[in-house]
Amino acid sequence: MLADVLAVTHVAFIAYVVAGGFLAWRWPRTIALHVPAVAWGFGSILIGYDCPLTYAENWARRQAGVGELPAAGFIDHYLTGVIYPDSALGVVRALAALSVLVSWLGYARLHQRRLTSRAV
């Protein structure tokens, strides 16, 4: 059960990486959480360091007598080839990066408006 909770937590983290910047439009202080989440999420893909949630899930799976995730990791096991085809991986990554970029640009624009309206 712990492995399942960790898998759900992992999906929530990925969703937050992709869409959390939009939450900052409503709750500006959350950008302080979103920036390191994006750095960790994209860094784990681009640089290839291990995610502690994957490590924790593998530990829980071992404790339950279930095999670990494949060496490729969480995304490859649960998402690639399941939610979207293997051939779409580049497009999915580009759309995730675009979502973050758009959310951050929107956040910057809204933040600038707030600063301007306070100055007036």
C-alpha cells in the first residue's frame, strides 16, 4: 500500500511540475515551491539524477515482496507507453516545458501588474 501511495505522490509531483506555475497566478507565493520542483523534475530527466520518490517506492516494493521499478524509472514504467506512446516522448517533454514556460511568463506578467498597481 505504501508503494501505491508513493506512486500517487509521484504522479502528483509530476503534475505539479507541469502545471504548478499556473497555481502561482492565484497564489503567488507558491512560485517559491514551483521553481525548485521544476529544477528537480527537469534535472532528473536532463541530467539523469535519481528521484527520491522512485527510491522510496522501490524500497516499499521490496518490503512488500514485489519487484522494483525497471531501471528506466517511474515515468518509463507508469507513463511512457501507457498514457502516451513511446514515440511521443519528445513531444510530451516539449509540451511539459512549454506549459512551465507559459505559466512562468504569465506569472511574471501578473506580478508586474500587481507591482504597477501598488505603485499607483
